[in-house]
Amino acid sequence: IYRDWRNTLEYAVEEAEEKGLKKGIEKGLEKGKTEEQRLIAANFKKQGVDIETIARCTGLPVKEIDEL
């Protein structure tokens, strides 16, 4: 019985670690994507592109683009 309990516990820990790692990677990728969009928006803004156009193309809010 102890071995079954231990195996179950080890499996649960491994699954939790995998889920945590996957979630961390997803968050990191999303953060990187957002930063890239902000960089693109800032470059468009420097080139004089209309803020509404930048917002449509990048998906960023107008307010956020204004603050760049």
C-alpha cells in the first residue's frame, strides 16, 4: 500500500511541476509578444503613423500607445 501511495504522490508532483513549467513558459512568451508589440508601436509612432492605425495594427490600446 505504501508503494502505491508513494507512486501516486510522485506522479502528482511530476504533473504539477509540468503544469507549472508550461504555465511559466506561456506567460513568458506572452510577455515577450506584448513587449514586441510595444516596440513596433513605438517605432511606428516615431515615424508619424496615426495612433488609431497603430492601435488597429498592433492590438494595443490607444492610451498605451500615447504613453510610449
